[in-house]
Amino acid sequence: MDVILSKKHYRRSFFLVVALILALSFLTRFIAIPFFEPTEKVNLIQFYVTILDTLSTSLIITVFIGAFIFWLTPEIVKNSVMEVIEPKEINPLFKKAATETKTWINKGACGRYTRAVTLPSLAQSARHEGIGRDIRIILLDPAEMDTCEEYANYRRSLKSADTRGPWTKEKVQEEIIATILTALQFKSKEPLLTIEIHLTSNFSAFRLDISDSYVIVTKEDKEAAGLRADSGTYFYNSYKDETRLIERQSKKLPLISQLI
């Protein structure tokens, strides 16, 4: 039930089906049955009294069970919740987070989505509010030839491999450099953006995007589901610690403002 009510498209369908079932039930009870069996005609006052009695009893039992379960649930379980995100929900969550957050951490490989969508969204939000944004981006080191070659092999193996051309070591390097140059451009044109870039010699099948509200864990495969952990939860804090550890083991680019 939590999954159904927490997802907008499921929630709409759920309430629509419930409304149709209730309408059909009322039509059957008040019209169809009395038509075929007049002795079963319903007394409306008595019917509503019965409904109110049933609702009151159900409410008391539900509150009691809910309080009991809440009391029994360990605190660590309450703070260790991760939600599965369907592929079609990932982009809206990215865009929502980018308009609300003041900080953004991206740990990926080439940073294509970050340069195409995230950076423009953060820049627009910063201009609109007049409040700065702190951005940290972790990318593959384009100077690590073997790592870039391995990542290209990984991308070619995916079901949703880019049909516009095969992934090669050179393409990986070009994508990374394009992201770095885009970040430089945004830093030059958007004084409200503070951008740090770290280059790592390792890559993962998972991509992390951490905002003030939640962390989104995705894969390069566009057909794959993602994971979400809200701010304050165990996994949210753990993923932030993970990016800190990666940054400490990575090469930080010189101050971007000095490179322009």
C-alpha cells in the first residue's frame, strides 16, 4: 500500500479503481437488488448508521495496530529505508531535486547527464533565487587509459548501448573532457555556482546523485530501475560518506576560476 500511495501514477489508478468499485457496489445494492427482490429494499438511515459504526470500529483498530507496529519497529529500521524507482520516475526526481537543492554531488563516469541537464537546472535555480549552489562532480580520469578502455567495454556490453556509435576509449575521454569544459563554462558565466571536479581511476556500475533532499542511485542502463534514500536516513548518510572517501582518493582539478 505504501508503494501504491507514494507513486503518483499508481495512486491515481488506485483511487479510480476504488471509486468505480464503490459506485458499482452502491448501484447493485440500492438499485439492482431491490429491483429483483423488493423485500431487500434498503433503509437509508439504518444503512448509514451501520456504516458509521463499522468505520468507527475500523478506525480504532487501525490506530491501535499502527501504534503497536510503530512502537515495535527498531529505530535503525525506520532510518534505513530505500525506495525502488521505476525508470520513468527517475528524470522527474532529478529535475525536482535540482530546483530545490543548494548542494549537489554527482559520482559517475563521463557526466553526460550532469552537463546536459543537471548543471543547467542548478544554474537556472541559482539565478532565480539569487542563492548559490555548491556542486561536486566525480568523473573518470581521462588520463587513465586502461580504465577508460574498461569503461568503454562495459558500456558496449549494456542492453541499451548507444546506437549512435560504439563506445571506445577515445569516446569515453571525449565525453569526460566535454563535461569538464562544460563545468568550466558554467563557472565562468554563473558566479553563483561553486564547482569542484575530482578525477578517479575507478568506475562503478552505479551512479550517485546526492541533493539536499535525497540520493538517487542509478545505472547507465536507461531501462534499469533506480534507488532513492531520503535525507537523514542511514543509506543517505552512507552514500555521502562514500563520495567523501572517493574524493580523498581522487585527483582534484585546480581551482576552476584559475583555469579560465
